[in-house]
Amino acid sequence: MDGAIGKIDLSLIFLVNSPSGTVFLKSIDTLDVVKDAQKLFELLDSIVEEIGEENVVHVVIDSAFAYVDVGDLLMQNRTKLFLSPCAAHCNNLILNDMAKKRKALVDEEEAEDDEEANTKEEEQEDVMVEDDDDDDDDDDDDDDEGLQI
């Protein structure tokens, strides 16, 4: 079972794998049941019934929360089935989490770099102000010397 999201609908795609290969069984528009675990369970259970429980050994489902509940219900109802989450979906979730953490680290490093740059600019401005003050003192001395006769 795989989910395909389009701009208008959400469909579940049912594939059957056998020794002779993988074949498309059906695609069902599930926009009205996508977040209802009980309705999803009823749909998946009817597919198992259609194929024949004796012909279904393993069911691979999305690992979204609604589907985890569906899997639990299916395993309670069909005790001979094995169930596992879709590895591609799990990997996608893991990679998304890693990307979020990396972005947070990069943002933190950029903020630290900006803070360091601002500190250096402030230090340079302080040095420039001190130099201007020293120059002003020298100018005052020159003025005094010019007045002496």
C-alpha cells in the first residue's frame, strides 16, 4: 500500500508482490478517510479479504500515525499477517529531522559569526575614536606652541 498525493485527491495504491513479480491491484481515492484509522482499517481489511487472507503474508504501510493504528487493528484482526512500516517513508522522516537539526546548527553558527563581526566592528570604532581623541590632544598642543613668543 502506498499513498500518492495530488493537488486534488489522495489515493492509496495497492500493489501485490508474488514470486512472479509485483503487480498493480488498484488505486482508491481516500480523501474522505485518510485521517480516520477505523475507516482506513476497514478499507485495508477489505483488500486483504479480496485477495484472500491465506494469500497475504506481509503488509507494508506508511508510518504516519493514522497508519500505525491501522496496522495495530489489522494485526489484531488478522493474526497470520506480518506488518512493517515503509522504509522509504521512515528514511524520509529521518532525513527531514536531520536537515532541520543541521539548519538549526547553521543558523546558530551564522548568528555567532554575526555577533563576532559586530564585536570586531565595535572594537575598531572604539580604536578609531581613541585615535581621534589623541589627534585632538596633539592639535591642542600645537595651538599652545603657536601662541608662545
